[in-house]
Amino acid sequence: MAVIEPKMVAAAGPTRRARVIVFGLVAILLLGLGVLIAMSAYRDDGGAVQGSGPGGAFTLTDPAGRTVTDQTLRGKPYAIFFGFTRCPDVCPTTLSRMTQLRKQMGAQGMKYNIVFVSVDPGHDKPADIGNYLTLFGTPIIGLTGTDAQIAQITKAYGVYFRQVPVEGGDYTIDHMAGIMLFDRNGRFAEMMDGTEPIAVSLTRLRKLISA
Amino acid sequence: MLKKQAVPALLLLLASACIPNTALDRGAIRSAIEASVSVEGAPITIKRIVISGDYALGIFDQGGQQNDILLARRGRRWSMMLCATAPIRDRGELLRAGVPWFAAEMLAKQVAEPE
């Protein structure tokens, strides 16, 4: 049996304390790094967690009166945006931006669909949406539906909208401004911001079509 | 002596990385609001900004009309989630707009308090 001399204990004390401190600091550092890496992975997805994002089954109608479902859109990635044809600012700005992005992508720009869903079924009939979308000069799939169908898709996609009365008995609609990107299998990829730098959006779209 | 100072200094450095810089955030949020809604001929006046984590609520005036704007931090940028002509300042509306419970609670509380 080994006998520990008091001198040895005294000598080992500070060394052990130093080791504990170093170990503690390294642990804190590693923990911090882990949190930073996790946060950056989370944020690269535009704030969305893969696999638990928006999306789901829907049935709507296109300007030609054809039924379009989530299954119809499968096979090609898509960028989807919710708005209404009488929107004075966010919708035309966002759709113009999406047109501009597609043009800048050249031939690659046709490798994804742009989808516009009206959250104003009371006003926007299929033909109205068709006429509105021709203003942007690029193929955009316009969709609308009954109140129940719009309620279903906006719930599935987590889209906020609210009718707000204005003077004269009319109304406007407050609605979400983000563009959602979905891959060719209908899985949510990430959010795209209509005001972010063009280069950032182009990178997102290139990543989407190559996935 | 140097060793004694190095340890707290390192701990302070690590801790400082966790403290949000609201002054920087406010500047970035202000820029994001202007980029999102200010247009030529219709300038805006930002009346108030409240922040909770990765969410911010702004109140601005444009042409005599007061609007609310909801923003979220995505990566290093703040981006507009929603621009509303009617107030979205209560917890229920914020939750419906997709703001997580805690941030919705904090934003609603801050905006209800006088500046």
C-alpha cells in the first residue's frame, strides 16, 4: 500500500486545481462553440427547422379553372408567395423581384416554379389572378380557391392574413411578406426575403434547384 | 498575477458573446424597415421599435397612416415578416403571425408600456 506523504499532497493541490480550471474552461469553450455551430446551422435555414417547416396538402384552382394540388407541384422546386391582386405595395414589389431573379438566372430560372396564392378569394377570381400575373412578364402559377380552401392552405403553410376594413366600406388585407421555397419533393427548404441582397436570393434559388 | 487576470478575462470574453447588442439591432431593424416600406414620395417616420430575441415590432407613420411592422432575424439580417395597416400589438395577433409565445408576450408587454 502506497503511503502519501503530506508534502506530495501539498505539491499536487495547485496542479490539480489548475487542471480543473483548464478542464472547466475547455468545457465552456467547447459548449460555446457547439451552441454557435448549432445556431448558425439553424439560422442558415432562414430561421426554420428542417422537417418541421410549413407545407401540406391543398387543393386550389388556377386561372384556367384547373384544379392544382400539392401533388401537381411535385417534381419541380417552387417559390410560393401569398398575397392579393389589389395589394398596393408588398405583392407587386415581391413578384417583380421574383421576375427579376428568374431573368438573372437565365435558363436556370425556368427550373423552378413561381406560385402566387391569393388570400382574397372574395375578390380575386381565377381570371383576375391570371390577368394580374401577366403584368410581370414571366410564367407564374396563380392560385385561388374557396374560403375553406384558402383557410386550409394558409393554416398548413403558417401564413398570417387578416382583412382590415378601410374607409368607404372597402377592405385591405394584411398578410405575410416572406417567400417560401420548397424542393422538388414538396419539402420546405427555407424562407427568402424580398429585400435581401440579390446575390443572397440567387444563391438560395441555385441551391434549391440543384438539391 | 497574469494568470489570475487571464481566467476572469477569458470568462468575461465568453460571456460577452452571449449579450445581445440592442443598439446594433435597432440600427439594423431601422434599416430593414426603411428598405421594406419606404418608397420615393412616401417617406416613413419610425415611431417605435421593440425587440424580443429574434423578433421585433416597429411602429411607423407613412402619409399620416400609422402602420405596424413585424420583423424576424434571419441569419445576420432582419427581414420583414408582415406589414400591417391595423395594429398587431397584442399577444394573440403576434402568435397568429408566427411569433413564438415568449417573444410575443415580451413584444406585447413592451409596446403596451409608455416609452
